[in-house]
Amino acid sequence: MSGISPFFNSKQQPQQSPLILVADDDKSVRVFLRKAMEKEGYRVVEVNDGKQCLDAYETIKPDIVLLDAVMPVMDGFTCCKHLFQIAKNNLKSAVETFDTDSTLNNTVISQIWERTPILMITCLDDEESVNLAFEAGAIDYVTKPIHWPVLRQRLRRLLKEAQIYKQLEAANQALQHLANVDGLTELANRRRFDDYLNAQWINLAQKESPLSMILCDIDFFKFYNDRYGHPAGDICLQKVGAVLSFKVQKHQDLVARYGGEEFAVIMPYTPASGAVHIAEVIQAGIKDLQIVHDGSVVSQYVTLSMGVATIVPTWESSPLDLIVRADKALYEAKAGGRDRFVSSS
């Protein structure tokens, strides 16, 4: 990247030390800031203008950006607005490629932006310039000539706030995981199943696209627990859940523990033929496990009964309609002898 100059002192700052991106067309200011911040233990990358700042921002992911307001090519106010747009675009991309197994879906634009605070440097200390800085997305500002003790304290405060935010976010993510994941199988739990089904129903009703579901039940699981004990039953549930998770590979699909020995698969954009294919793959995968089940009256190994249903969501119908169809098909599979699936389209 032409014009982008990373500087590190001879001792080389450790990689975990804060990384500061400095954008200023005045070389003397950049040198002053670099030397002062390196003494504080920070890593520093310098750029000459706003355009270079945008390039560097996406490449190095700094902890803080020090941005001069008046620069050639692109001024600091414009650059700040573009940085904010990058954050919004990153959020949009994350939502579009959302991993259904992830629980990190509660981040909003403002939270993403707070991770990389912008501190504007300006010699324009009039009220209009200050307002422009904050409107563009800056979290604070300092005026030239820079008073280092003031800037040092502001950097420390911003970094401390960022660290507290990361700790709170980590704790929140842990709570989200507990709230949405079944502790035994590590699959989505019933709460996550309900939330995801409702969200996909609204999404697919707008797009008039199919939504498929498979409800699965381990055949004669009560007899399995009676025969081998509940610890063995837990291991059986884990193995069955692992097969479901492995065989259902499409990105938007969600595998959940529906309750007890029941599992569910939600498959957006999947027609009936695709859902039937997945049911066949799941059935074969469970048989390959060859988990001995002397209490079963249909096989010497653990088997599944499955109900498959597909519907195109509408505003006049509800997610319960799909569940009812899948549950009815599951009942028919059990009544028909178990160790099979029935499709209800």
C-alpha cells in the first residue's frame, strides 16, 4: 500500500499491544505522535490522507484511529463517514452469511463501531467543525497544537472502554450460547428452534420460497434407557445428534434437539424432494452408527422414525402449520412400523 508506513521501535512492540492508525498529511505531526505513542507501548501505523486511511483500516483492523480533519485527497470528515459505512457494510455481510449454529447474532451497528473509535485531530476548534466531527462518527477530538498529556489520557480512556466492552460482549456471548444451545448434544435447543423457525417463516413468506422440516424420533428410546441406563442414553443422543449435524450440511439449515429423544431439522429454500433426500441420508447415517439396541422390536440397532413436511409460508398461515404437518407425518411413520420416514407435502 503506497504511502502507508508501519513503524515499530527496535524492541518491537508485542502483537497484543494496542494498534493505533494515524492519518495526517503533516509528517512532523505523525513523527511526534508515533514516538510518543511507542513510548506508551502502542503499535503505530501512519498514513498520509483519508484514502490511505480507508485502505489501511480494512487491512490492519486498528484499535483506535487518529484522524486529521484537513488532508489532501480525502479530508478527515469524509474519511470518517466512509469508515462508518464500512462498519455498516461489514454488518450487512455478516447478516447475509449468518451461521445458523452461531449465537453471535445480537451485534448492532453501534456496537461494531465502538470497537474502533475515531478520534479527530483538528486545528479547526470552532463549533461547526466539532459538530461535523461527531456527526461523521468521531467519538472524541483534540485540537492542534496537540497537547500530548491530554491525548495520552484520552487514548487510555478509549482503550479501557474498548476492553470493558469486549469483556461484556464475551460474557453476553456466553449467556447467548447457554440460552440457545442444548447442553447435552450441543445442538440448537427448543428456544433457538422456535426463534429460527419464526424468522425464516417471515423471510420466506416475503420471497414465496419453500420451507421444509424433518421431525425425528429415536425408536423405542425408553426401552433403550431401561436396558442400558441413562448415561448410555445420553451418549446415544449425542451420537445421533452428531450424525444429524454432519449430514445436514446446507448453510441455512438448523438442527435442533426438539425435546427428549426428538430432533428437528429446519431447511429454508428446500423443496420436498430435497427434504426427502436429506431424510434418506440421515436414515443411512444412523444405521451406519450400528448402536446396539436390544430393546427395539424393529432392528438390532438404534433407528429413527421421521416425518418430513414442506410448505411455502404465507402471511395467512403460521409456523405451527408446518410443525403439525411434520408431526402428522412422524406419527404415520411410527404407525407404519418405525425405522422409516413419511413425507407430507
